Amino acid sequence: MECGFISREEYEEAVAEEIVVTRPPTEFKNYQTTYAIDCAVRYLMEQDGFEFQYGFRTDEAYREYTAKYNESYDAARYKLYTGGYKIYTSLEPGLQTVLQQAVDEGLSFSDEVAESGIYALQGAATAIDNETGKVVAIVGGRDQEVTTYTLNRAFQSFRQPGSAIKPILVYAPALEKGYTSNSVVYDIDVSKAKESGVDVLTLTGPAMSLRNGVERSRNGVAWSVYVDITPEYGMSFLTKMRFDNIVPGDYYPATALGGFTYGATTEEMAGAYATLVNGGLYRNPTCLVSMLDKNGSDIYREAEETRVYSEDKSMVMVDILKGVVSHGTAAGMGWRSEIEAAGKTGTTNDGKDGWFCGMTPYYTISVWVGYDQPDPPRRSGAPPIRPGYGNRP
């Protein structure tokens, strides 16, 4: 012992000891946890040199990128699980409880369950603190006791955004092109506009101000304005705000009404609306505030803000959206607070998807309601981007 050797008894005890290796968890049911880990994985991907891309103009480029993304995501996730990292987030338990209760109570009228045993009618929501630009609460579905992983729809499910896309894709870009809230626009016949060979810009219909067209969510107005500014121009604003699944089939007039190939998530929509509140400066939605490596060094650095809309045009858009809440399509929700609110509703064909994206001076929130099955994810053989847990559908 004096020489630093162990005894025969200690040796035999050490050899006989059973070593149990605990594997890192691969499934999480907590919406906050799954989102925090996804944010951390994506950050490690960036640190490892992965180049994120948005707005694909060929299907082949989209498929190639998807394959590279999934490979990088898996590698970064393994690195996170085995690297001894500590993650600190902006997620607030109190706000999380409030948001979860709001989703649960709002959908409590339906207790129908799917074959999986999960509630058939579902919802998702993402809330962002306007001051910091950080996600402070995220709900990926109705609260329910389950034994298997539940999809976090807030960042994993891409859904058709309906008219909720109009302010960020059509109208704010139109303001950048010289339109004003008082510009005279026409509620054209969309069916006529879809006919082959029709010059949409020659069509007319009931005349109204752009402000009124937004408040009443007139599809004909959105279609005609979008054709005027061009889908390529409008879509460039979404790609600046990192909408993941913009593909060749989205560069057409139908996206003015939310008709996308894949759609958007509540995380993406909340980030876009928060950009308007932030004077047109986009901050990538995330809940990360600090990330320590195994040595205790903080490796997290905030991403730079990106100018998407000009400040004055952003404020005009927010002002128009206040009218949507006070006397437009969102007036029915009965906002009676002294705190001003702005926002936009959105629905898709047959009511398969329902949206509301709203802002106060303090928070921005995006909410989706719908069924997982009646409007199945549109993938056309392409694997999902940003797989996360269980893969994005």
C-alpha cells in the first residue's frame, strides 16, 4: 500500500464490479425539452460549418440539401448527447403553463382520439418575447398522458398557413415596392385569375384600400397584389427569415393565399411576425441563451439580426394589422385589453388548418389548430428537413 499498489482483495472487488453504461435518452415527451435540444443541435451544426440554405429553385437541389442536412443533424445530435454540454434557455415555466392551458382549454370541446390514442384535434403555438427575440414558450400539442413520444408540432409540423401568410409575403413586401395603406386595390375573381392566358393585372373587381383588403382578408386583393410584385420578390422575404421548406412549386401566385407545397411551422410564423414588431429586423427564433461545453466554456454566440423590411414599412404593416383585431377578421376573438394588439387570421380549404398570428408590444404568438390526418403532410418522396425528434412530417 505504501508503494501505491492496491491489495489483492481490492483488485478482485474491482474486477467483479458490474459496469452499467447508461445510454443518453432518445425520446422526450416534454415540448420544452424537445425544442431546446433541437435548437442546440442546430447551433452545433452551424458551429461545425454546416451551411443552411433556404429557397430552393430545383427539386434536385432540395433533395440533395435534405440528405446533407439529415446527416449533419444526426452527427450534431450525437455530439450533443455525448459531449457533456449544459444548455440554458429562455423558456419560462410560468408562460409555458399559460400557453399550454390556453391550447388545452381552447380545444377541450373535442375529445375525439385517433387510432394512435392521441387527440385527433390538435394545436400548436410559439410565443416570442419581443424585447429579446427569444422563444419563451412553445406548445407542440394538447397535453395528454402518453407512453410514447408525442410530435412537437410547433417546430416539426409544416402546415398550410392560409391567409396568415399574407402580411409577411404579400403586403409588407408590397409596401416596400411603393404601395401604401391607402393604395386602391381590386378584389379580383381568383377563379378567373387562375385561367390559362389571363393577364391578372388587367382584371378588376370591387375597389378598396389596401388596408381594407387586409382587414377583410380579401383573397382577390392578395392575389392581384402578389402578381404585381411577383412571387419571386415576395418569396425572397420568407427565405431571408429562414423558412425551411420553400421549394420550386412555391414560386407561384397561389402562395399568396397560403397554398404552399409543404407549409410553415408556428415557430417560423412567430419569428416572421416578431420581425414586423422589431422594425423589420429578423432574429432567428431560438430558446438558447447559453451553452457550456464540458470544460465550462460558453460557446454560444448570438446570431446577427438581418434586415428584412424597412422600419417605417414594418410599422405601417403593424398598424394595418391592428385593424384586423379591432374590426377585421379577428374582431370575433373580442380583444378588450388596454394593451394594443395586432394580428392576422388564416384558414385553409375546408377549414383543415386554422391560424392566428398576433402581437402586442410585449409578445408575439403564432397558433395553429387542425387535424394531423385529414390534411396529410406533403412530401412527394422527399425526406423532411430539420428532423428533430420523430422527424418533421
